[in-house]
Amino acid sequence: MQDLMEAVAEHELSVVLSSHLVSDVERTCDYVIVLVDSHVCALFSYSYRQVVCSAE
């Protein structure tokens, strides 16, 4: 899976990845959206190492 994700990243495409494995997400993703009951709860940027936005 890692090779596929890297190939997609080279073409600057977006991919939806659903995972509970934080290590895979950290290694693969630039941004993470956290969903709770189908609603966006938070957006985190690994590039900036900060929460970009969060719902209250």
C-alpha cells in the first residue's frame, strides 16, 4: 500500500484513507480529518504539526 500511496502523491492527487493505525497515517498523510458521527471534528496538518481547525 505504501508504494501505491507514494505514486499517487507524486501526481498531487487526493486519496481518502480510512485507518485506525496512527503509524500508517503519520507516514502516509499530509492532512488528517477526524470524523465523529459523520461530521468533521478536526483537521490536522502533519506538514505544520498543528490542528488547522476544529469543531466545537
